[in-house]
Amino acid sequence: MHTRDMIAPAAQMMTAATPAWAVWRSRLASWFTRCADQWAAQATYEELSRLSDARLEQQGLCRDRLARALRE
């Protein structure tokens, strides 16, 4: 489960009366969340890329589609 799944989208949290600092804070939090998700995917990719092709197949992965599988 991604961190972004636990946080409501910024559009749902914002109203017309929301102060500018709150909008900025929400956007910053969204950016941090995306960075954390990308960092986690990259760390997982590095770990899985060290495995043999046979081991990847056991886990239902293919080396050719490894990066794409982690983005989903």
C-alpha cells in the first residue's frame, strides 16, 4: 500500500476559503509523499534486480518488466 493511499487528495481537502499557506502545505506534503513512494520503489528495484532470473520467475516477475511492475 502506498502512502498516498492513506492521505486524501489535495483537491478534497481544499475549499474556497482555504488559506494560501494551507494549499502550499498540502502540495508540499503531496510532493514528499511522491518522493517517498519513488524512493521505496527504487530500493525494491535494487533489491530485486540482484536476484537470478529463476528466482524472479518464482515470485511471478520478469526481469524485462521489473521496473514497470514496481511502478504499478
